[in-house]
Amino acid sequence: MPWKNVVYLCVMAIGVILFLYGSNYYDAITGLAGVFLLIIDFFTLLTLKVHKKLKRVRIS
């Protein structure tokens, strides 16, 4: 597994943990930070995959 995938997996795990911690202790800021980490991680992965696919395609 490439190191980038490990980093994204760790960020996603931290986001889930922060969300669950925030929802368990009614701490809105911590929960929202976890949600935002998950959203940012998802869009980062999506952007990198699209960029990788477009880089392969040659436009003549």
C-alpha cells in the first residue's frame, strides 16, 4: 500500500474518532472537525484519482 493511502486512511480514522468523541460528549466543535476531516479527505482522494486518470489520457 502506498504511503499516500496510509496517510489518507489515518486522517479518515482520526475524523471518525473525532466525530464519535464529539457526538458522545456533546461537543459540537470536535464533532464538526471530524466531519470536516472526513469530507476533506474524501474530496482529496477524489481529486487525486481524477488527476491521475487525466494525466494518463493524451489529448491531441
